[in-house]
Amino acid sequence: MTINATYLAQRTRSSANWADARRRVLHAYRAWLRAAPEVQTMYTLNLPVSSLRTKIRQEFERHRFVNQLRTVDVLLFQSHQEFQETLNFWKQQSHVLKYFRAEEEPKARLPSNFINGFLEGRN
């Protein structure tokens, strides 16, 4: 397998207006949704594609009410960077599963005090 570092590369650009930003966000969202089955097979995830798509939706919804156009541009850049790194297989399985940590580990909360955390072996 030949490594092509420019696969999925895009130029960084700013949105001209809110309509352009909306179009770019929808394009990125649809690209993530289409790539979900490929991500599942590449990283041999024990999760159904529907849960991957649900998590993608949650990540996009988390930033739904951003009011500044420049912030939307930065978030789009970060989304595309994650997309490129994921589909180029530059990540490990643990990097992809970090988004699902809360669902898989319900006890991933902080201990109530220092001694309990120390005795559990957590930092």
C-alpha cells in the first residue's frame, strides 16, 4: 500500500458568508456519514455503523449554535483534519474509540477524593 499524504487534502479557506459556511458544514457532515462504514471496517470497531453515525451527529450538534463565522471556519478545518487523518489510517483504534469513552465506561468519572483515586490506581 502506497502512502499518499495528499489524499483528501484541501486548501484552507475562509467562508465568504453564512450560506457558504452552511454549505461547507453540510458537505463535511455528509462526507463523515458516508465514510462511517469504511471507518468501522478499517479500525475493526465492535460498534454498529448506526452508533458511529449517531456520534458524528452529536459532534456536529455540539457546535450547532456557534455565532462567529471565523469560529465555524476553524471548526471546519479541524473536522477536515480529523477526517483526513482517520481515512488515511494515520490513527490507531484507541484514537477513534476516545469519542465513545463515555458510553463504554460508565465509571470513567473522577473519584470522590484523592485517597479513593489513589487506591483505584487512577491519576
